[in-house]
Amino acid sequence: MKVSIPSPLHSYTQGGDVCAAGATLAELLLDLDRQFPGIRFRMVDEQDRIRPHIRIFVNRERATALAVTLAVTDEVQILQALSGG
């Protein structure tokens, strides 16, 4: 399925949109990490929770847990808050 990657993580993927697979959001993020080592840790903490500065949307609906089920036709968009002065 299509996954939109935020600009701050383009160094992992060399672009904004990639393809990944998984029956759940957790599996999809594992597939992304298999393809782009280290990217999952930027989105998920050590307790397997989505990091506070990350928002993940499945078909424009916010996902708040990794257990969200996915279909092959779903679109996943990952957003990252920027901070600084």
C-alpha cells in the first residue's frame, strides 16, 4: 500500500511516497523498517507506542495505536511535527 513519508524522514527513503505491506499498522511499520533500517524507531518508542510528535493517518482517519487493521487499498500518511526556534 502507499505510504506518505514526512520530509524529516526522507533521508531514510530518498523520497516522500513508498510502498509497504502489513495487515496491521505495526506490521506495516516493521516492513518499512525492513526496507529502510532505522525508520521505525523515529516513529515508535521503546514501549511500542506512536511517538508524541508523530501522527499517522489511515485513509485520512487518525490512528492512535499500532493494532489498527489495514487493507491493501488503504493509504497511510505519516506526519511529523517540527519544533525549534
